Amino acid sequence: MMKRTNLLLVVGLGLALGAAACKKSESSGPGAASASGAASASAKAPDPQPTPPPAPPAPADTADYLKVSAEHTDPTKPPVEVTFASWKVVSASFDPANLEGGTAEIEVDPASLASGIPKRDAHLKNPDYLDVVAFPTATVKIANVKRTGDKTYTADATMKIRGVEKTWSLPFEVVSSTADAVQVTFSQPFSRLDFDIGKPESEDSSRVQVVLRGRLTVKKT
């Protein structure tokens, strides 16, 4: 009886060891590796989002402006730029497709000037310079327009500033046009002393030179 009991114990112990070995083999077999790989795949980082296309370039600035640039009294500083915010077309007669023979008159409000420094603005408006109280309007009359290229012209531009008139041969370019208007750009150097604006600051004549620049839309009246 004792031998039989011992035999049963040995057999039972063998079966138990065999079952444990099977379980270990199952946990470390191909199926376990596959499950581990699936877990790793599910835990990996998501695919990166596609890079958005670059933003289109900003449209070119086409706003009108009227400015005068002058050398700073301190040569180490950049030129002074004065912008005139208020101007209007008094009259204009022309063919937008061909400006030859056209005429126009424009009025500018000198008191609308701005240089970025209020103290300097007040100085430029006083009687030593533009004297905006005595001369509240500056004018330019355009005549004798002649074509010089596909979109370029010259014109006799009669400027009246501080009651003084001077006529320039003014080159300009058409940058856009419609059925009843054109937008033109121009740049014209001149001496401010021609219009009794200020006084010489030195013997250097270049110190009184300024440059009138603009991009203006002129509509037929």
C-alpha cells in the first residue's frame, strides 16, 4: 500500500511539473512575442502631420502717398521724411490710355504734414518754413504731358508754395489705370530756398536740397 501511494505521489508530481513547463513555454512562445509586438505597435508615436504649405506673399503696398525727404542736420542720422496726409484733385482732363495732352491741378494742405516728431512738425509749420497760416494751400498744375516710353511721361509741373511759383520738367510713370483714373509715381529733387522755405544752414548747397516723392491716384473730373 505504501509503495502504491509513493508511486501515485511521483506520478502526480511529474504531471504538475509537466503542466508548469507547458505554461512557461506558452508564455514565451511565438504567440507571446506577437502580443508583445502588437502592444509596442499600439504604443508608438502617431504619424507626424503634413507640413502646411507656406503662406502666400503679402500683396505689394499700392496706397497713395506724398512725401518730402531732406537731409538731417546731424549727418550721422537718416534723412528726415515728412508726409502730407491731405491732398485733392481739383481738376483733371486726360485719356487714361494715353496721357499726352492731359492736364490736372492738385491742392495740398501743408498743415497736414507729419514727420513723427510733433515738436519738429510745429517748427516746419511756422513762418520760417511753410507758414501754413499765411499759405494754407500748395498747388501743382500739370500741363504739356509727353510720352517718353511705354508707361513713362514728362510734364510741365508748376508748383506754388508759399506764394512762389516754379515750373519743373517732371518725369513720372503710370503704375495702374482704369477707365477714368490713373495712379502715377514720381520723384523730383529741388532746393527749398527756391520757395523761401527756411534759410541756408551752411555753405554746402546740398544741405538745402529736398526730394518730393509721391504715388498719387488722379481721377478725371
